[in-house]
Amino acid sequence: MHLNYTDDVDNLFSSQKETRIFSEDFMQANVGKKVTVYTTYDGSAEWRDKIFIGTLAAVGRDFIVIREDKSRKEVLLYNINVDFVYFDEAAFIPKR
């Protein structure tokens, strides 16, 4: 029996492509959950590192909206400034 390495690798990668999800999909599936978002704003002394705590209210391709617990204001955060997100409860991982 002859194994074709190229076919095996191609099958592996096509399988991964079918199950791949993006951060937008992941975040969208978790709208309404409590989160802590850590951000960095280069070039700003006042906002160099900022933490937002609240509820994930909306998700776009390049942004998320957090409803802050303290102020009850909604804050638009661009993904380019988001370092990482902690979920205060179990995050839902969508399947494709």
C-alpha cells in the first residue's frame, strides 16, 4: 500500500479550513456575556493601557462594543487596540 503524503496534507488543511472560525465569529457568539477587555493605545500617555469591564454589546468586523458596568456607557473599541479579552463566564465556541 502506497501512502501519498501530499494528499494527506491537502486533506488535513482542507479539513482545517472548513472548521476555521475567526475572532469576529467567536465574539459574536458571545454577545451579552460579561467581559474584561485589555487595550493598548500607543502614543497616548493618558490612555496607554486601559481596561474596560462590562457586557459585550455588539461585534463588527474590526470593532467590539462594551457596555461598561460602572458608567453604563457603551464604548466602541477597535480590534487593533485590543490586547486580550477575559470572559467572566464560560465562552461559547461556535462550530462551523
